[in-house]
Amino acid sequence: MIHCRLCRSQHTQRSFTAPNNHGRIRIDNTQYNLYYCKNCTSYFLNLKTSSQYYQQAYQGSYYPSPSKFISFLNHISFILKRIHIETLLGFPNHIKILDIGCGPGEFLSHLPSQYSKHGLEINKKAARIASKRGIKMFTSDIQKSSLPANYYDCITLWHSLEHFDSPQTVLNKIYHSLRPGGLIIMNTPNSSSLGFRLGRQDYFHLDAPRHLYLPNPTSLKLALTGSGFHTIKSTPQIFEYPLDLFWSVRQHPWRAIIYLFYPFLKLFSSETITTTAFK
Ligand SMILES: [Zn+2]
């Protein structure tokens, strides 16, 4: 019996297979089994560890540099993220923030000096760049190490939760490290999205074997509640990946209709979601 990667339930079943795609790009033809959990409704891969795939994925040449248009969208998205965080925390004068899976620290380096900026990144090359940008770095695996207790005002995970072997362990550690009233905010793929329902193995954010887990608002609420969080809210994230739905449905028989109404459907398809909760 295969246990769910998130809730450990045994009520799971094999659902479909997906190739090694990164976004719309085929990396190789290896096929991976996706399992569905009837308890928490998430999808997951039953792989022992992802660390080899991490290293493969973050060698630097693997992800191409973003185009000028994508850099512009990233810049807008950083501003919106900052406004979101400050609004939810009630506009304090000083914010202690930790970004988990921060890469070279692009998001943190966009924040002003009212933030104490900490980052966690296991790729040493990226961590060195972040360090040079003045960010205090942790470079060990959060699942095996400890963070300061009751310390941070805000902990962010911009598309990193889905890479962890044990997402519940990560959420437990984050809960421990946030101060009472502290905020967790994360962006993740969404297995309830239109692109996943129609595209399945072509879903832009499936990214097997690097994404070990495809959550949705229901499974994230269960997981966050399980770690002790409250006031949990998931909302569609519409400013990143403008063409994800386009690529997710590229083989679907209804794709012509979807492309005809693309901007409208993209607004409501929730390909990726932002989830917030408080300690
Ligand atoms: Zn589950």
C-alpha cells in the first residue's frame, strides 16, 4: 500500500503516468506514476528522495535566464507579494522574513531595509549569490535541521513546498519558527486547476520528478491545520506564468475554444495558488 506523501493516508490509488517535462519542455522520456489520495485529494509521486533531481534541476544551465518580459512580470510580482505581506501583517515598521528555497535571493533583494532578510537554499552556488546580496543564508535541508524558534514575522515559499520529500515536516518546522501571530505565505501548483483537470500529464506545473506533490486548497488546508495554523486562505495567482494554461491544454480536443477565451479563462483557472495562514 502506498502512503500519501502529505497526509500519510493509505487510501491512495495510481492515477496516471507523466513524462519528465519541465513546463512545456520534454527533458527525457522517463515515465512517472502519479498517485491520488482519496483522503486529502492531493496527487503525488512515490519516489524515495528528490535530492538527485534537485541537484539536476538547479545546476544553473537547466533553467534559462528569464526574458525581459518575464523579468518585468517578476518585478511586478515581487511588488505585489510585498504589499500582500505588509497588508496581512498590519504594516509593521520592521519585518523578520525567511524565504525557503530562495535561490539567488531575487525576491528578498527586492525588499527594502525595513526587512531582516534570511534565506534558505540548498544549492550552494545560488546561496553564495544570495549571500553577496546581503541575505543571511541557511544552506542545510530544512527537513533535517532546526530553525530559530518563535522568531520570524513571515516565512515565504515561492514554489518550493512541492519539492520537499515531506511537506508536513516542513510545515511543522515553519510553525515552530514563526512568532505567535506570524504569517506563512506560499505559492504552489494547484491540482484543482482547469489546466490540470484538462491537461493531466501535460499540466505545465506537473514537473515530474521535481515536483513530488501537487496540492490544492483542500489538501493545503488539511496540512496547515495539521501543523497548527489558522485563518487559512487560498487565492488564484494570476501574475506569474501567463501562458501556463495555454501549454497545459495543448493536446486537449477543446483547446481551440480555450484559446479563443484565453484571458478570461486564465483569470479563473487557478493554475497556481497563493495560500496564507497564521500561527
Ligand atoms: Zn493525502
